[in-house]
Amino acid sequence: MSKTTMTNESILTAAAKDNVAANKKTLLSKEVKHLDITDINFVPLVDAMRDTAFQGRNLGRAADIYHQMLDDSECAIILCLAGSLISAGLKKIVVDLINHNMVDAIVSTGANIVDQDFFEALGFKHYQGSPWLNDDQLQKLAIDRIYDTLIDEDALRICDHTVCEIADSLAHRAYSSREFIQAMGKFLSEKHAKAESIVLSAYQKNVPIFVPAFSDCSAGFGLVMHQVKNPHKHVSIDSVKDFRELTQLKIKNKETGLFMIGGGVPKNFAQDIVVAAELLGEEAPLHKYAIQITVADERDGALSGSTLREACSWGKVSMVHEQMVFCEATIAMPLIAGYAYNKGAWKKRQARQLSRFFIDNE
Amino acid sequence: MSKTTMTNESILTAAAKDNVAANKKTLLSKEVKHLDITDINFVPLVDAMRDTAFQGRNLGRAADIYHQMLDDSECAIILCLAGSLISAGLKKIVVDLINHNMVDAIVSTGANIVDQDFFEALGFKHYQGSPWLNDDQLQKLAIDRIYDTLIDEDALRICDHTVCEIADSLAHRAYSSREFIQAMGKFLSEKHAKAESIVLSAYQKNVPIFVPAFSDCSAGFGLVMHQVKNPHKHVSIDSVKDFRELTQLKIKNKETGLFMIGGGVPKNFAQDIVVAAELLGEEAPLHKYAIQITVADERDGALSGSTLREACSWGKVSMVHEQMVFCEATIAMPLIAGYAYNKGAWKKRQARQLSRFFIDNE
Amino acid sequence: MSKTTMTNESILTAAAKDNVAANKKTLLSKEVKHLDITDINFVPLVDAMRDTAFQGRNLGRAADIYHQMLDDSECAIILCLAGSLISAGLKKIVVDLINHNMVDAIVSTGANIVDQDFFEALGFKHYQGSPWLNDDQLQKLAIDRIYDTLIDEDALRICDHTVCEIADSLAHRAYSSREFIQAMGKFLSEKHAKAESIVLSAYQKNVPIFVPAFSDCSAGFGLVMHQVKNPHKHVSIDSVKDFRELTQLKIKNKETGLFMIGGGVPKNFAQDIVVAAELLGEEAPLHKYAIQITVADERDGALSGSTLREACSWGKVSMVHEQMVFCEATIAMPLIAGYAYNKGAWKKRQARQLSRFFIDNE
Amino acid sequence: MSKTTMTNESILTAAAKDNVAANKKTLLSKEVKHLDITDINFVPLVDAMRDTAFQGRNLGRAADIYHQMLDDSECAIILCLAGSLISAGLKKIVVDLINHNMVDAIVSTGANIVDQDFFEALGFKHYQGSPWLNDDQLQKLAIDRIYDTLIDEDALRICDHTVCEIADSLAHRAYSSREFIQAMGKFLSEKHAKAESIVLSAYQKNVPIFVPAFSDCSAGFGLVMHQVKNPHKHVSIDSVKDFRELTQLKIKNKETGLFMIGGGVPKNFAQDIVVAAELLGEEAPLHKYAIQITVADERDGALSGSTLREACSWGKVSMVHEQMVFCEATIAMPLIAGYAYNKGAWKKRQARQLSRFFIDNE
């Protein structure tokens, strides 16, 4: 193991002398592998952590609250994804949550859904690198870095163009990101039906995916190309429609729970639907359950680290079943998701197939 | 001073017994005041910090880089705003940057622009509170909390409705957030012409403001109400158009510099335009200058804390003039903006009036 | 589970009205339980994490490096403990590391060893509380709080006095903290032989424990009482002797590895012995292996978050087998220690019994 | 300015080819300069920050509380120093606080007092470097790195030996760190009387300095050499005596305030004296004022980031005048110290000369 720790750096140091193409191939040689929670028994560990203190106890409580959400037949569950989670090997966890009816809707940043999940569904990979690599040299090799993870920039460009092609194939009107991602799922089901993919599984299981800042990722590149090619009539992404649709889901499913990885736009967007429903004159209870994994803290006043108690003052989240866990996602998410998977409340849980709601209403 | 430190908490404890309306009034009694950099001499302090170490030195360097951007007649400057900056008393700084030609375009989260700046322009205020208040009781009083700052929720609802009214008054088509915010600026210039406001000043100075996740704020509430009222034909916000427009600005202004407060969507969005321009077949150099104030760090792999060196590997930011400052914005932003203001490079800088570019092209 | 989440807070709110003694008993009713790594299989999880990214990968690498230390028959292992680890339920892990020859010397803050481990060995407990309790009321109840954990202050005072009694029973001379802690271990072996205790196990297994800031804890209270009672001749704690002794261990055991939980004095002290050995004219290689679990980061220039690479510039730590893990200890320590325990390299590892070195040299 | 940003890295890259001695000289060429608060007007900025939010407001409150301490004629002020503050250019601030009667006792880590302040008093310097330097190459050049700051290791060794010489010159008995540092001050007053130095100024102004983990620094190296040379009779550092002495000061000065930079041993040690005094049967009120500058947060349960409210549960700190500021010290300390200096309460404050208390009692 330890021998490989420094390999990438040595390669890069050598890059000056050697053939660039060869270097790129060597740097992009060790794949990130997606962690599989279905094969590991998390219950004894997480149960034990819950009787310790600090973040171990918080993690135990959060896992327990997620289990309660799944066990509550009234509760629809919204998974919020921010941060580079898919490139980091957490894709299979989300796919398993979808396939085992452990999540009913997803709100995410674009990078997770398009640049990373859809990208991998097209056959591309993420590679293990190091945070100490020389970024200037990486740029010359057309390798993009996310902390310790490497991406072939040429492959990313293919991803951008695929989004453009999908847009080209659609009727020229305003779409919610959910609708467009559904089209991406349909594309995968036709062209890459065996891919392990969030977009594909969500398409098959009728789990809607919302990306409220949809242009802020590879999809943006593809869609800008599409619009420039079609200046007068084209696909547009109406972010208001996203908000309207997610609010409709809240109105339809009174009881809701949030499982949030990271903060950012997905956290705010999913919390806001309680207020939006109320503004539309509908009765909408606070999110009954809410857990968040984050390394942000509250002291800068920004949303990502704001406490779930603060969200109660806004009339968004109930204080009864809320828990924040201060831990990086690659460690905490497997433990929490794996615990709830092992506990098995999903076995008697119905698939809500919330995407059908929109299909039926179209 | 110290006597007031605990006041709000005492009031809230008393809230159970007393008249709720009276309590709300007392809790919302001490306004947040906007810091004025134009009256303070920052140069000796920041110059001295630059010869110390750690974040003092980083802050000194970042201030110097911002000064260089202003001094570089080729360079267009994009200000990125994430976090609750305006409610925190940093509004006047941004207004001064606009009015003194120290910023040419703004990319922001919606909260800063709509819930906080536009909200204050309508005559509402933010109030000094405490992070220790009881959120359950605040909810009952319809007071929203941002860490230590309090907001009258009833006033926020008026803000939502005002956005709805503006949407009602517009032609029913797809808008970029920039276009919609311009309409908000026009509204203010007609109805609240004396407000101290980013939206208003940017309107007057032709500084375009982009909010890539425009539904993720009070604007979203207003626009959802508008669309529900007008289900078939309505205003929509096309986030692709935002990306296209900002990319056009990059193509038009080869040399660019980024002054980023916080991370999130604004940081990513503004960095991405270099790649987008390239994808459109246009020559677009890396952002020549880039500084970021943030408390996030790189170890969770998320964008907000990712180093500007990492952004170099993506072909977005040059490594020559980049500096991150690990400090909360209410402390670092006044020092950096104030230093550059004092140094006075803006005095000979031309207003770029980038909004005119779109007006002319419409 | 969730029902208990809020219990302590409700109790405290009620405290104003009720009988104080009853409240104290209720608040101090749910014990922190010590996590047992010997019953859980950590290998599949940690192996899988190592192929993900960010801190999951770092944790996997750190666990692997700890396994390598144990597998390297030349390497003596120093465990460094900072932060409130024992009150947080991590005691049994350390006891198991000692009992299974997985650690050869310990450097710790005083709180872990005296206020928490020795305290529990006397029969006292730590209790699950909440970070939201009212500290003013806790003070009145003589309950001390560590984030979410509660301590009976009256029990702590008994701990202080026990230290005083041990000092009273010793010859009046200068001791290293190691010597004094050995006396504490002897005391436990005579009076509390069945306690689950780091101090007791280390005494029995001849694992020396160093607390370089020994007065900075309950031991300080006990020893100050002892010295005030015996103003002219008394036990003193010579911190130089500590440093001298630990340096002697480095000289005796050329190859060394560090397993550091938290930073602070233990991290610095254990790293410094390489330099101290060199100053005494002895050949002493860099620490061959070093891992650290911490939530601190490098950007404030303080030692706790300084990278292990920085320690290489000081000639203290080799860069070949080093890994920092950004994670709170209650989550990361069980995973790393449990992984190495499961892997079983300790089964063929000899007990070094380093305390005997000093006994023989006395 | 920007031209120098990358200089050191370029030099180091070149180090492989060039003459090592020349490289070392070039790397150690740009000195860290000590920030001078006496020449800058901080009042308008800090007063304005206090009416903003988040850490700006917290900083304003902390500055105000420090001003109150100085204005309270009953209050003795203890300054706690943790982290690498002196190497970072904050030395002159501490010297000014001492010289203007703004601090009555100091509790510090050893690095600040010995490796950095005493080291500079001997004529050595700290140099501006970069966090991106290659630590392996630095080690070969005998250059030690603290984040972005560089030290000549050969000079540090002279500092170690000077401590050894001072120990050799003293009577062979147990000393508190305070006593030993006083001897260091005497040494400076004789040999380096013109140095700008905390140790020297504190000696001259009778401000006692306590370093509770005195071996954990360059002093430890010097004293170990001294003890090895004098195995039977030698200087020892009794950490209990430190605690006893600081407790005596608390008993003598009922009202106390804490100005804490960083956490660690100094924070805990200074807080503990309230309890220690009580254990000795003396009446000792809680610390009346307490402020702390830190980047640590409370969620890992460790002392450094624990809230001052938590310290109230322990009966150490009053909750009435306490404020934590989440900011790195090189930015926050100049603002807080400078504000209090400008406000001028020190002008009518008497020097307490607490060192005389021990001299008189010897």
C-alpha cells in the first residue's frame, strides 16, 4: 500500500523529461472504486458509537434518525448532495439507496449528477491522485484535479458534448432540471443500459433529481453550446420550474425528511419548499426529520454550516428529530447509509415513484 | 457595550410570559449597521500585516492583488458573493465598490441580492441578535435567525411578493437572472431611488449581476407565486442564458480578475467561463488574478475550499497572482476592499458598464 | 433512541423549580459507554475506504500505516493522546492497544490520564448530556460539561484528593510524570485491581506513560495541595526528566512510529525526541512512521494542525510513511485501531515493556 | 509585491543544481517584521465592526471587553499565548502590552517564549517563506518551516545551548518555569539589553511568565543537555510549582481577566487557578472577563475550541463578559490589542509588578 502513496508525485516530477502522453496514462491508472455498503455490517459499530460522545454520538444519532425516516410510512425522503461525492467513490451508495427505496427525491449540485455520475455512465473514470501534485503541470497534461482525485479533461469534454446532443434532440422549450435529467436517464437507458449510475437508476425507479443551479456544471457547457448553435429557439432550463415542482412534491407528501450531504444550494433549496408551499396557501408541516453531514460550522453565518435549529426559526425544520454530524462525507456517509441499509426498514417501504406525479400531470 | 451583550437572550426568556408583539419589537430593535470603508485608513495596517505570517500575510497579499487588478487597465473584475454578507453589514462596501468603478460584474447567491439587499432597499432592516436564542420561540414570533442576526419574517414575505409583482409586470418569456435583477433595479430606481442598495447602484452604473441559482432565495418564492398564477405563459429564469451571458463578457474582456467572498456556486460559475469560452471556440486566457476569502478548507474535496492552484489544473485560474485568505468575511472583506479603496487605483479606472453590452445586443 | 435526544435539556429547564439533588441525579443518569473494537470487523470497510477519496482514503492509508508499524519488528510505537478522548468512550480502545502489545509508550495530556482514566478507575463515570445545556445552571448543580458530556464535580474533587494522598505517600524528591503515573498504577493495582484503566493496564504491561504538562489537570490540583501541606520538602514533577526519559527510549529503540490522536503538547513532545537524541550526540533516525487524527488544519501555523511534511523539515518525521486524517477522533480512532487489531500483526509482536528500562536503570 | 510571492519556491526548485549554502542564504533573506500597533488608529474600524455581524461583531465585542478589563482597576490581566505567534510577527504587540501595563502575567507555550522570543533576542530572525516549499529539501538545508515561515536550524541549536548555559550557571534545585524565565530575562538584560523581547521586557517590568510545559520547546533541549551533563545534581523544572505560583497570584488578585490567543495548555492552566484556589480553601471568584481568539471549534470536544460558556459550568469563567472570536491570530490580535491601546485605559493603570510578589516571598 504505502509504496503507491507517493507514486503519482514521482511520475509528475518525471513528467518534465518524459513523453507527456505516457505520463498522462500513468497518472490516470489507479481508479477510484465505489464503496459498497451492502456487504458490510455497520450496526454494531454505529450502535456503539451512539453511546460514546462528540461526533461519534452525533453520527449514531443521525443514523438512527435516518432509520426512523425509513420506518415512518408517512415520510417521503429527500436526499441532498453537495460536494464532490461521486468522484470520491460514493456513487454506489446513492445507487443502492435509490434501488432499495431508501430515497424518494434527490436535490444535488450539478457536478455530482452530470460531471461525475453521468460522466462515469458514459464509461469514463475517476483516478486516485494526490493533493501535492503540481497543478501547472497537470494543466499541461489536460488532467483536472479535485483534491486527491484526477480526471481526464478530454473525457469531460465528451461529456459536455453529449449533454449538447441530448439538448439538440429535445423539443425547444423551457425545462426544469428534473425534466432534462430525466432525458439524460432515458439516453442512458438506451445507450448505456448496464452502467452503474444515479441518473439511470433514478430514471428507472422514477426518483426525480433536481439540480437547482443546473448551468453550474458540465451541463452548463453543453447547454451553452446548444443555445449558441440555436440562438432563437432552444432548450432552456427554468430554475423556477424546479422550485415549483419540488414544492408540489412537498404539498403532495405532507411528511418529509431530509438526508443532507454537505450544504450549499441543495440544502437551502430543499428546506425552502416548506415556506414555498405555505406561500401557495397549502398546509405544509416542517420537515419532520433532518440530518446533515458537513465539515462547515456555523460561525461564518453561511448556510452550509448553519445549524438545523436555526432552520427551525425559519419555519423549515422541526427540532425534534434533527442531527448534524461534523465529519467529511467519505467517512460518515457509508456509516449512516450502511447502518440504515442493514437495519432493513426499507424492506417494507413502498417505492413512491414521485417522477410519475409529473408524468401524470403533463 | 457589554451590558447589551446578553439583552436579547433575556428578552426571549421573558417571551413566554409577556405580550408576543412587544417581544418581537424589542428583539428587533438594534440594527446591523453597514461598515463604511471610505472613512478609515487601512493602508498602514494591511501593509504591516503583509510582512507578518499566516493569514495576516495572506490577507496583505490578497489586498495587494486586488490593488493590482484595479491598476491593470486591461482587467475586468468580477466580484463573487456567497454567504450572508449583506445582512452582516457588508452592503455599503459592495455599493462603494460599484460606485467607484472597482467591480465590473457580480456573481452572487440569491440571498445576498434579493433576501438581503433588495429587502433592505424596500425599507426593511436586519437586527443584532445572538446565536444562543431559542429557535423554537423565534419561530413562534416569526423571527428568522442567521447565526447572530434577526429578520422579521413578515417583512421577508413582502419582499417575496414584490418580486412576484415585478414578474407580473414583465413580458412573459425566458430571462437570465441578470435581466430580472435589472428589472428589480429599475423598480428600485422608480420606487426607492434613495435606497443604499447593490441592486440599485448596479442598475445605475450598468454593472451586471448574475445569480446562477436564482430560485434558491426570496426570488424563488416570488417567481413560483407568479408562475402558479400564470400557469401557461409566464416569466421563466433560464440559467443557461446566465452562463452564456457571463461567458460573452469573458470573450469580450480577455483579461479578468476574480474577487471572491466565500465559495459555492458563484465561485464555480465565475471560474467556469474560461472553459466555456474555449468550448465556443474563442480564445480566453485564464483568470489573470484571483483572490478568495473563505473559512472552508480543501480537505473535504468540495469546491468552496478548493485551492486556487487546483483551479489552475482545470485551466481556469492562473497561478501567478492568486491568494486565498482563511478568515471570516466580516473581518477580511473590509480590510481588503478598504486597502484597495485607499490606494486609489480606481480613480483613473474607467467604468466598463458591461450591462450596456447586453442592452446594445438586444 | 430519539426520545432521549432532548431529555437532558428538558430536565435542566425544569431544574429551576425542582429539587436540585434530584435533578443532578437525573442529568447524570445515562453513562458514556466505551467502544469495544475487538468485537467488530473493520477490515472490509477500511479497505474499501482506501480506494475512495478525500478523508476516507486518508483514513484507509493511516490504518494501513499503523498496521505496517505493528508488522515492523524493529519499530517501537508511541501513542499520543490529546483532546477529551477517555470521557468520550475511547478508553477501552487504548486499554486494548496496551493489552495486545500494540503500543509501547504513551504521551498524553493530563486530562485523559488523570481526570478521565484514573477518575473512572476510582469508580466514577462520564454521562451523556447535550451541548445545549445551560452552563450557568450546570455550575449551580456542580456538574462540569465537556461539549455533550457531563461530569460530577464532587467526584472530580475526590480524584484530586486521591492524587494528593499518593503524593503524600511517596518519598519527597523530583519525579518524572512517568514515575508518578507508575505510582498511580501501583495504587490502582492495590485498591482497584479490577478497573478497566489505561493507567492500570500500562502499569501491568510496563508501558510508560508521559504527561509533559502534568500540572495541567486534576493531578495539578492534588499536587498543589500536597506541596502546600509540605512547603519545604515534597514531591515535585520535573518536566525535564520526562523529556530526558522519552529521549532515552528513542536512543534505545532506533526505529519508531507515532500514532497521534489530536495535536498539542503530546504531538510536539514525541516528535522532538529525535532532535533531542541528536543533540546528545546519539544517532537517531527520523520517526519512520507517523499518522495523526485531527480536525485542526495548517493555516493558523499552530503545531496541532501542522502537516507531518512540515515536521520533516525539522528533521523529526520521515515523509515516506506519513498520513494525516481530518476527522474527529470518536469516529476515526475506532476505525484505525480496529482495522489494525483485526489485521492481527500484534499477534506475533513482542511486548517491549519499556518501563523496565527505567526500573533497571534506577 | 506579487513578484516576490513565488520567489522562494523558485529558489528551492533551483536548489538541486546550485550551491546549497547560497540557496540557504537566499531562502532566508526576507525577514518577518513585527507589527506595531502603536502607530495605527484601530478605533473607527473596530467600533464599526461591532455593529456588523458574525466574527466582525464578535471581534468588536472582544476588543471592548479587553478595554473593560483595562478600565477595571480591580482586575489583574493574564495573557495566554498558544500557537506560533512570535515567529509570525506579533512579538512587538506583546512587548507593547507589557510596557504599557496592559498585561500583568503571561502563560504561554514554550515555543513562543524560548524558541521564538528568546531566540530573536539572541539576534536571530524569522524569514518569510511559503507553505508550498519542499520539506525534504528544506531538511537538507537545515531550514525549519512553520507553515509559511522559515528558521535557520543552526541558529536554533545556539538557542538550545544558551538555555543550557543559563541552567549551568544556576543553583541546582527545582525551579518553576517562571523562575527560570526570569533568569533568562536577567541574562538578556546583561548580554542583549537592547533586544526587543518579551522575556526582557517582562523581566524589566516584573511581569511573570509561566510556561507550564516548559520542556516542550528549545528550553527542553537545553535543559536535557544540562541534566545529562549533571546527572546527580541539576536544575529541574517543577511544573507543580508553576501551578502553585499562578494560583497564589489568583488568591492575591481577586478579580482577574483572561486575554487568550489560541487554546492548549495556557488556556486550561490559566482557567484552572480558580478551582485550585478554592481547593486551597481560599475565596476566588470566577475569572470576571475572558476573551479568546481561536480557529478551533467546539465540536471535537477538545479544550482549545471549547466555549467560554462551557468553562462556566466548571466554575472557572463568568458568562457575563466573555467572547470568543473565530479568527486567526495574525489578523485578530492586532485589531483587539490595537483597539485597547488606542482607547488608552492603560494610561491610568498601575503596573502590578506581580513578579515582586515572589521575590518578596523568597
